[in-house]
Amino acid sequence: AAAEAAALLALGRTGTVTIGADGSRCGQPVTLLVEASVPPPRMIVFGAIDYAAALARAGSFLGYHVTVCDARPVFATRARFPDADELVVAWPHTYLDRTRTDAR
């Protein structure tokens, strides 16, 4: 049952796992709910240029966690990117070196 639950979590899926009478202490079969909660997908926008604000707004609307990254602090501001979840003032290669990205 533990392997089944781990497999559901690894896939990011919610489901049920039944433990039979032989595997439970109460003597009766027990059904467990395994609920997976995955973080929202990320959108990283490099360059705080004019169209990046619209891109950040669209990403936020679609449920992405939006990060805007630009090395120029005068452009990477909350006033220009109110819909971004995160503003990073750094060169793109520096930011990518210190953050974790995945296939999503």
C-alpha cells in the first residue's frame, strides 16, 4: 500500500489505496485517500521590456507562478509588473544558476 501511495504522489495524482485486513492493525480493510498537491507551473520572463508586463498578466491569469527577471532595477519594479509573483534583479544566467527549474 505504501508503494501504491508513493506512486500516486510521484505522478501528482489523487486517488485511493486500500489496505487489506492482513496489512492493517484493526483487522478490517481500510481505504486511504492520497491527495497530491502540486505547485503551479512556473513562467520565467527574462527582460522587463514593454510586452513583458502583458505576458506576466496572461501567465498570472492562466495560473502560472510568474517571475520577471531583469538586471536593471529601474525596470524590474512592482509598479511595472503588478501581476508578477516575483521580481528578480539579476542577470538571467546568474538567476538560472541559483534557481531550480524542471520540465514544467
